[in-house]
Amino acid sequence: MAEQQRGRRAIEVGPTGQTVAANIARLRERRGLTTRQLSATLERAGRAIPASGITRMEKAERVVTADELVALAAAFGVSPSALLLPLSSRAVDQIEVTGGGTVSADTAWAWADGERPLHLSEGNERKELVEHELFGRPQWLYKRSPEHLKAKRELFERMAEWGAVDLDVVKGLDPAPWQHKKPSDG
């Protein structure tokens, strides 16, 4: 067994992992929680992490899994993006996004919150924004006035004609987002 463990490669904690570590420590301290108290909160929520594991997370000595990240965000009362990105003092501050390079803080936060793609290619901005809206979030999150829905549907159909999106994908979408519901419809 020791041979197998010795042969394993440790998972490297990259820039996002370092940010998560710092944010866990910052949020825990701001909430006035000890690692034991946070551990107990997580255990009550169904995601047990020992206090020593939290300490190791804060030191970036232990990788935080996706499930743990979401449980920590819930315990702190913040969105997962609040753990994934650094708190910067200015929107123009440059931050590193693992796999995405260095971008401005406002771009990174808008991307993490599902508002826009991380990068936009010159000349393809509109297509990339539409594809992000089409594939990146549930359609029911977007404004649903009849005029907006009609314009959106027409744009997707034009993009399909241009070959920018697959018309079968557009047609295969759940029709509910394209239909306007009155508040009384439930």
C-alpha cells in the first residue's frame, strides 16, 4: 500500500485553490467561527469535514472538492463564487482564473455569476454572448417578456441559418422558456 501511495502524484493546488483556501479562512474568521465550530456546522448539514481538514484547506494543503465547496458556501451563507474568486478592491484589478488566464475582477465575477463568458473573441462577441445565454444557464432565469422571447427566438434561428448554432439544438429546447406565462399560470 505504501508503494502505491508513494507512486501517486499529489494534486497541485493552483491559483483558484489558493483563493479558495484564503476565502475559507477569511469567511470563517469574519463569522467568528473556530475550525471546530465550522466542522460541527458542516456535520449538521450532512457534509462532515473534521476541524483538522478545514485547517489543511485553509493552508492549501488539502484540496477542496466540489461538494465541500458548495457545503462551505452554504454554511457561510454566500454563493460558491464567493469562495472561488478573490475579493478585489477594484473592478479593474487583474486576477488569475485557472484555465482562463488573467482577467479583470469584474469580468471574472460576471463570468462566475453566469452573466457572461469569461472571454469574448473580437468579431464573435454577439454569437458568444448568445451561446453563453443559450447553453450556460437555465432559460427560465432570463427575462421572459413576449417581445424579448420573440426577439431571442428569431436571433437563435438566424444564428442557426448562419451555422453559428445547431438549429436542432434550438428547436430541441424545452418550449417552456419560449412561452410567456402570466403570474396566474403558476
